[in-house]
Amino acid sequence: MQSRVVTIGIFGILLGASLSVAQVGTPQDSLRELEALRVEVAMARNPGAARRGVDADFVRDTVEERLDQLDIEPLPDEESSETTYLSVTLNPARISDGFAVSLLLQLFQPARLTNGETVMASTWHVHSLGISDVDDLQDYVRNALRNHLETLASAHRGANRR
């Protein structure tokens, strides 16, 4: 029970941090004319998840495959640091009967500040927190990624219909 409370506390901190991002215009406006982006994956080191096939390569491959299906070109990592990118943060934490899974997707784009400086700003994001059975972790993560990417695709279609 104590490990669940600690896990929930950690995810509460992560959720709070993810909700403190700047929004520029409406999130949908930031997707207008978006044709290509880099994918950056950040994942907490978790040997239990890796043994079940969930690692940074699995996440990147799943995301890039889906982006390609959505006609958004995944760019190589070597692209400029000022290139639009999708940040995927996955934190699977082992709990007694499975995994607590925090998944955050954020789109970062160049934004010009009033002082003329250009920074990378989060212009769109989606976050989820859920529980997966031990044996179903890979399917759970794949489905969560696909659902989030479908949310991105829907917003992208809406932004480009105008």
C-alpha cells in the first residue's frame, strides 16, 4: 500500500509539471501546416518494462510509424535544435500487480519572445496516467501512444481544414 502512495505521489508531481507549460495561441493553431517533426523520447529506466519489450526504441518506432501513416514526416535526430519536435515522455513504474504508466506527448515549436529571442515552446500536449497489467504493458503503451497520436491527428486535420 505504501508503494502505491509513493507511486501516486510521484505521478502527481509529474502531472503538475506537465500542466505548467505555456500555450501559444490555441493548441490547434500551432498544428497548421505542420508537415514534419523530430521525435524525442525520454523514458525512465525500468528493467521490468524493458524485459516486457517497452523501451525507448519501442516507443520511437511506434510513434514514427504512426506519424508516417498520418502524413507527418518524422525527421532524423540530426536536424537543427530549432526544428519542431514531438517530445514523448514515458514513465512506467512497477506497482504490486502491474505498472502505473504516465505518458506525456508535447509538441515544441520555435517561438519568438518580445525581446526578439527565439525559444522552443510547448504549443500542444496530451497526458495520461493509467494502470497496466504486468503481462499487457507493451499493448497498453502501444494503445496509449496510438490514442494520443490520434488526438494529435484529429487536431492537425482540424487546423488544416480552414
